[in-house]
Amino acid sequence: MMATQNQYQWRRDKDGLGVWDHRGKVAVAGYGHSPVDRRWDERSMDQTLGAYTILACKLAMEDAGVTPAQIDGIICCDSHIAGGSGGTASNWAPRPYFDPPYDSELGLTLINGEWLAKVMELPNVKFAPTGVPTIGEMMGMAAQAVADGKCNTCLVIYPTGNLEGRYRRGGENAEDYAKGARQWVAPWGNHGGNDFINIFPHNQYCLKYGGTHDDLAPFVINQHRNGLLTPWGYNASHGLEQLTVEDYVTSRYILNPLRLWDCDRPVNASAAYLFTTAERARDMKQPPVYVLNHSQHNFPNRTTQPDLDEIEDWTDRAAKRMFEGAGLGPADVDIFNPYDGYATMTQFYLEAFQWHGVKRGDAFAFYADDIRVEGPHPFSSSGGNLGNGRTRTAMYTDSIQQLRGAAGPRQVTVRAETALAAFVTPSSGGWIMFGKHPS
Amino acid sequence: MPKIIPVADELSKTFWDGVNDKRLILQHCAACDRLQYPPKPACQFCGSGEKLEWKDVEGKGHISTYIVIEDGRLNRRMPDQPYNLALITLDEDTSVNFYSNLPGVPPYEVPVGSAVEVMFEEVAPDQLIHEWKVVG
Ligand SMILES: [Zn+2]
């Protein structure tokens, strides 16, 4: 039944690739979200990552109006960032497992296509690759797989796990020795993450262009505001109160000047998207949201720590790749949902993509202007990870909803015909461009 | 204050042997006359593997910027919190940078822009790491 496709060459990760051959020929026809919990309590079997993934898939299928027999592809990210340190150290094991289908790690903290096809009784899955990357790249993989005919009606799934204990404190972060790439950073205190990648260039940014760290406050607060307008997100579904400037500027530091509220909240949740051909999508329940391009990047560090010049160069190149493949320019992007899983990096994307004419050094002034969803510059209308929890999916779901005209209280009042979304670091990840129209 | 201990591999052995000898030795590409740190299998600028050699550098730099780690994730460094993590650019080639905890500089009191020079700190028996101290 399953075709393992580790060798599948699907990436668009080079400069100068031109317009995507399949522009407008693939569409997103459905989405579904599970509840977003802070952690799995390790007891409630209806709240496991597996149960939540099944729920998200059912909702996505229902949204699109497709039956289990129509699903012929499952693209599910294999890495679920759960537990003590993330990655392989994050397993729930070793404990006694439960009755099937929860008689192994699968369904508790790990999900894959094969397990899902079995428990969801999807009889016609012919494409369920392993080695599926995180969502920023996975969305591109899904678009390319449907375009290439690997599958026609595909569930695309991003589970994010979180167990008891402080996030990512186990595994190699608990070790006394540093091997591989960590030998160059861990002795001095860098555990290797998007926080460290961006905090030094962020400091350099403030020095170069003027401004202080807390100039991020209006952006962070607006992310929380948009999050409270997103019913499925963690903040709205847990009745959190609106974050204030006062809360932000008095919050404790993590990596000073990086504050607590610059960081996203790890959660246990799952989301699914239904990708299909543009042709099939037109016969489904919802108005199709077309894929106009996908692009990826993976830039090697020049030295120990990327500096502002390097970050600006990388993000410029990522923007160029995306615009070129979509056949669009900065002025054509209506909805812009860059990644915010650390508030300190979003300005680099905003300026690289020059959304609403924002150039290098302009981001803080832009944040201080009107970026509310109902205003003229509805920046990051999803609320991102900061507003919804670390699902890494809000950027995509909001983009789809905005183009459908179904974003509810977050629906922008400006034109909403194209949307750009990402889960990225400046050095790696992917972007996807959606369109209300196929061209 | 135990720091995390680097484990040398085939690519990094010469570098760490140098550090244990209190020398800062970086890769240098003879073809394009540029320094490279951390070491890579080939020159990142011209792609040459054969033209890479090891070169002693002077070990002078400047503090570009810094953060203070107040709530990091590395167990072994928890007792040190809060501690400085500075970004040091190498004077001989400012595109090369290093981390430093700036031994002796109290947290939050980092003199950004100051000159620093390399020093070596023991993190385990027979294992030094390169650190940087403020000069002048
Ligand atoms: Zn060279």
C-alpha cells in the first residue's frame, strides 16, 4: 500500500528557478484544527496527539467534503517537537503502553502516515512518504506532490506535541559534552535554536537602524490581539486576557533582551490540510485556495553566529525566490503571515519581502503604526505562534481563511486575493504563496 | 562553573589540539586568502578542499554585541545564570566571529566595542576552550 519516497526531489531551493511550472494547478480545499492544549496529561486518551490528529484530519475532510475512500496521500511531518528536549528524546516511553491503537509511541507522541491510514481506515492511500520535514517545507512538498501526480487528494498534517516538564530541557541539552555543530556553540551557552540565531542580529539591527528591543511591543501585542480573534488558538480557547504594553515591557528576560513574551508557548495540538488538484478542488465544498508557488532555503552559516548582514542577505534571497516563482512582486501580496516563533526575527522577513513598502530599517516604525486587521496594514493577520501557541499552523490557516473571505473577526478590510505564509528561520525553511485565483 | 565540554572530531581535531596548546589556529584558504571558522571540509568561498591549510591567528578582536543568558536550556550552565554571551569579531577578518562569556566581566556590564584578546580556559582535564578577555 505505502510508497516510501525518501528520494523524492520536490524542493524549489535554488536561486533563479523561474515561475513554478504548476502555478495555480494545486489547491487547498480544506483544513481542520484539534483543540490546542498546553500539554498532554499522559492519561486522557481522547487528547493524545494521535486522537487530535485524527480529529484534525476528519475536520479537514469534512471541510472539503471528501470521503475516506478518496484520500490517496498522507503527508505527515515525522518530528513533533514533544517533551523534554524535542526530537528523539521526547518520547513518552518507557512506560507501560495502552490498548491498541496506543500500544506504542505511535499515536501518543509520534504520528505517521501508515499509522493514520490504519486507524482512520483510509483504504486507498498510495503515497505516504517518510522523512517529511516541518511545516514550512512540508506545505511545499505537498503542493509539489499533488502537482507531480504522486497523489490527488492528500491529507497534510502537522502535529505538535508537548509533555510535562520544561520544554526541551532533556536530551542533548542535559549533556555535559558537545558534539558536531554543538561543539562550536554549546560550551558558551548557546543550545542552538531560532532564539540564538536571531537575537544577536536583532541587537545589531537596533544599533544600525535605531530603536530598542521594546519597539517590538506593538507587534507582539497585535499578535496577541489577532490570536484572541482566532477561536481555535490556545489564547482564545483558554480565555487569556489581552497582553498589554505594560505586561510586555515588565516581562522577565529569557536571553536578555529577549523577553518571555517574545517566545511562543509550546502546546499539544494537531492540524490538517487537504491538498488536491485545482481541477478537483473546484468541485469540492469550499472555494479553492490555489498554490501559486512554494520555495525553500537552507543557507549555511559563514561562521559561529549569523550577523545582520548575513540575515539580510538570506532573507532577501528567500524573498526573491518566492516572488520569482509566483510571478508576483511585493505590491501583489495582500495577506502576509511570516513566522514569529520569537518576535525578534519577524522584522527581517517583513523588510525582505517589502510588504506594504517596508524597507530595511523601517519595521519598528511600521509596527508603531496601525497594523490591526481592520486597518490599512493588517500585518500577520493570523496572530502567528505568539497569538495562538506554538502550533506553527496559524499562518497557513489564516491565509486560507482570508482568501475564502471566512476569517470572521480577523477578516481584513483590504483586498485579500493573495497570501504569503511561512514557518522559517532566516537560514532554513520554506514559504508558500496562495491565491484566490489560479493566476 | 563547569562549561560544556567540546568533543573533537576528525575535522576539528587540529583546531582543538591547537586550543589545548593555547594557540588559535583557523582554516585558511590559500587560493582566496580567507580565514574560515568553524572548520569545514572545503573553503566556503571557492569550494577548494586542497587549498585549505591551518594558520595561527593573532587572537585579537572586538565585542560586537552581547546578550545575557538568564533562562537558558543547557543544564550544565544553569548555575552560571545570568551570564554574558558576547559576540566577538576577529580583527584579522571581521567576517569571522566567536562566542565569549567574557570571564571577569559582570553580567550586563559588557563594554560593547571594546578590544579583546584570546585566552584559554580549562573546561575538563586536558581540555581547554578559547575565551576572550577585555584588554586596555
Ligand atoms: Zn577559497
